[in-house]
Amino acid sequence: MGRYLARRGAQAVLVLWAAYTLSFVLLSALPGDAVTNRIQNPEANISPEGARTLLAYYGLDRPLWEQYAHSLVGASRGDLGYSLTTAQPVRELLASALPSTLQLTSLGLVFGVLIAAVVAVATNYAPWRWLRTLTASGPALFASVPTFVAGIVALQYLSFRYGLIPSVDDGTFRALVAPAATLGLVVAAPLSQVFATSIRTTRSQPFVHVLHAKGAREGYIFRKDVLRNSSLPVLTLLGLAFGELIAGSVVTESVYARSGVGQLVVGAVNTQDLPVVQGVVLLSTAAYVLINLVVDLAYPFVDPRILVDGAPRGATRRRARQRSVVVEPAAPRLLPAEVVMP
Amino acid sequence: MTTVVDTGSVTRPGTDPAPALEQPAARERPLPVRALAWLGGHWTLVLAVAVVALVLAWAVVPGAFASHDPLAVDPAGKLRAPSAEHWFGTDQLGRDLYSRVVHGARASLSGSAIAVAVGAVVGSLLGALAGWFGGVLDAAIGRGIDVLLSIPGFLLAITIVVLLGFGIVQAAVAVGLTMTATFARLIRSEVLRARTSTYVEAATTSGASTWDILRRHVVPNSIAPTLSLVTVQLGIAIIWIASLSFLGLGAQPPDPEWGRLVSDGRNYIASRGWLTLWPGLTVVAVVLATNHISHHLTRRDAS
């Protein structure tokens, strides 16, 4: 386990380094930057000495590889350089924008999972056919509605027509609900699709028929067996959906005029503030890599038969011996505990 | 069936082969009826194809559908509600919104087409190289794909937009480059599968050149999965390009583009909801139709 974590950690660092280098190469290929633009602007009236000082301050007078080495060393210490437009440290800008975005994305994820669960369960278990058909088309519909359209329509009706939610971010929870729900809709598209399919596949497994034959009720089987067995693919997707969450939050923050990392990056793109763009890319890549690592580590807790790096968890090993369930690496057969029980 | 009728007139009297041959045909309904029945059973698909066809027509010959000049400013007719004269109303400069949506189809659709083309061509090339030659090249391209996929896609697209500048083509290329990783991964696995297959082994032993094997065995086998990925990515590309334009990073004013139209109308959502509603609904309808067609193709592919 320790060695596995160390290896995954090293991989994550490598990926971060590559992402940083890639964004540096992409952005340094740019012909101008905000500082040079400011110096060349005749209205700014900057003296040649002032210009030289300014360039030296941002390290823009040095050769490119030196800039790269310097910024990489800085980034590894958590120093992401300074914004070219406001001269504030990028780290401070990120730190002040992050809480709002974290609130938005985490509540958005909660909404997404809730919507996905409702749609998936209704698609499989709804007592009426029309409701099953209706919810079955939910994922395709969610995937076809761009975030900005959902957000604008929600704002238009909920806020301006019916006055249910504030139209600007006043820091209250009420102002957070609509943006988070908008974001949830985006994430719900892939989640509900996979969850619904997964429940259907699990329900057609032989052990579910056995449980039915033994007289277990539908609700009991769902809670005890189907839910857990069908949540693995959803867990995988949860890590991947984080990318959607970030993309969605950029647009959602713009629609609802919320300050946050998304607004920060859009503003930085408009002013060619490269260190800020790079900082946001690095931060979100780090979060993305970290979340997928957490998801990978969470697998054995959902399905004890999955091994982390060839060795089952201690508890799993003990349980496996007691029940003499065959532990198969990496390819779990859907075999519930109930069938093994007398 | 026509041949049966033709030969029926020259067959010897007494023997009449026509009824015997026509019997199964009689039980089967005639072709037009069957076609109609099939269309009736797939009416959602018909609707989706119709939507896409209409929008494609908008993009190719916008003049035939638009009722007004999309750039004609009319100070006297600002912010009019939808009417018989202006189907979708007019915007803050008095421009006809319906005409702007029709003309916007060209930017949105050609942008998505460029994006998917860039993604498919660059991605397939990289994937084919990695899968076919293996070794160091495969490892290098594989790591590159991993890095690309570990940066949240939309942010990567935004970063590339910084590099390329604002504009619909730039946004399209940015989105396309972001998509290369997905295509590369698919093609790599397809090529790998073909390379290890017995028929490629047979072709190698019988002395076919690498180029011939790629052209005659590997490429045809990879086309079907690539096409179905293309249709899937098309819907995503439309959304992403519209989103980039909505953020002001794609199409620039005064050129109409769907995402741009929504963002232009957002200042008036309190009182002039149609300015955002119609362009928004257009995007939803087109993406829904594209995804539906893609779903149908993928399902047919799988069976």
C-alpha cells in the first residue's frame, strides 16, 4: 500500500510537471505579453529605464529556458509568480477565488449525484412505463443542454420572472442553489447514463434472480446488493466528471456573475495574463489528478475483491479467508455475500 | 418482382409460376409501406435528421432562409418582441434575431466540423503511429495522451485560445487539439488489435509492405469506430465552441454565432427573454439531434 501510494504520487508529480511544461511552452510561444503590451502602449508613457525595471521585475528580460527553470523551481515551492496586470501574487489570487468555486463545485457535484441517482433509479424501478421512458431519455437531454443555456434560462425564470433566487451573488446559500443546480445538470448527464445502465446490468445477474427466488423484496435487493454492485462504474466516472465540473464552473460563474477561479481565468485570458492562466491550469490539473487517485483508492472500500497493487486490504484478506470467497484481482465477478451465506 | 411479371407472359400455357413466386411477396407488404412503417417506428430519428438537414441548409445557403440582413441595424426597431415580421424578435441594435440565428449556423457548424476534423486527423495519425510502431514512439505518445487527458479539457482549450487568439477558427482548432487525445487513444487500440490479428500476420508473411497492410487492413477496420466517435464528438464540439463564444473567446462581433447571440442577449433577460431563449433552444435542438443520430449509428454499429 505504501509503495503503491509512493508510485502513484510520483506519477502525479510527473503529470503535473508535464502539464506545467506544456502550458509554459504553449504560452511562451505567444508573441506578446501583458507587460510588453503595457510598455509599448504610447498612452502609458513608460520611460526606457522604467520599462527595463518592469521587465526585470517579472523576469521577462532573461532567456526563455532561464525563465522556465526559475518559474518551475518557484512552482514546486508553491510560488506561481505574479499577475502581469494587477501585480498580485498568483497564489493569493487563486486563494481568494478558490473558496467560492469550491462551494459551487462541491454543491454542484452533490446535485449531480442526486439527479443521476433519481434518474437512474426511476429508469429502472418506476412502476409506470411512461415514467421509465421519460427518465430514460434524461441523460441524452442533459448532455445536449449547454451549461450557459441552462444557466441563462434558470436565471431568467427563477430569478427575474418569479423572484425565487437572487440574481447576483450576495454570499448567501440561496444564491448558490441555482448555479449549483445548473452545474449539477451538466455532471448528471454522464453519471445518470452510466448509473442507469449499471443498475440494469446488475439486475440481470444470476444472483439477483437467486435472491428473488429466495423471496427477497425488490427494495431489499436494491439496497443490499444492486446499489453497491452498480456503483463502481459511477465511482470511476465521478473522477472523470470532475473535468466537466471545472469546465461547467467556468461557464456557470460567468452566467451568474460569481467571482471565482472560472472568472479569474476568463479575465486573465482577455488580458493575456499568462501566469494567472498557467496557475489555474496547474491548480485544476492537480485537483483532477488528486481526485482520480482518491477514486482509485476508494475502489476496495466499495468492492473488497478489488486489490490495490496486488494485495487486498488487511480486513479484506481476513474476511476473504473466513468466507473462502475467491479473491480475483482486477476482474470482479458480481457475486454477493448473500449467496455464499447459508 | 418485375422480372416475374415479364417472364409470366412468355411461359407455356398451363404452367403459371407467377402465383407460386408471388406468394411470399404478397405476404410481405410493398416497399413504400414498409419504408413508411420503418420511418414511423423511427420518427425521432427522422426528426433528428430533419433538424440537422435544416441547420445544414441554413449554414450552406443562409440567404434562402433568412428574412433580413443579419447585420442590418435598425435604430427604430430595437428590442421588438417576436412577430410575423421578426420571428424571433429583434436585438438591441434592431437586427432581426431569426436571420442572425440562421446566419449563425455557418459559424457554429463549420467551427464544430473544423474542430472534429482537426481532432480526428491529428489524433488518428498519432494513434496509428503509436499503435503500429510501438516501442519508444508508443511510450512517448502514450505519455503525451495521458498528460493531455489529465488537464481538464475546457481549460486546455482556453489555454490554446490564448495562444491562437480570439476567433471562431481559432476556437475550433483549440477544441480540436483538445480532442486529439481521445481519438489517438481509440485509434491506437484499434491499430494494436489489427496488428496482432492473424490476418495481418498472414499478410506480413506473404510479403505485403507495411504501407499496404495499413491501407488495406488496418485503416478499413478502424473506420467504423472512428466514425461513431466523430458523431459523438460533433455534439460536444458544438457545445464547447458555443460556450467559448459565450465567454467572448470565440466568434467576435458583429458576426452572428449561437453562443455569442446568447451572450449578447443576456443583458436583457429580465425583460426581453426571447433574445437568449431562441438561440439557446437552437443549440439544444441541434445538439440533441446530433446526439440522437450518433446514438443510433453507434447502436447499429454494435449490433
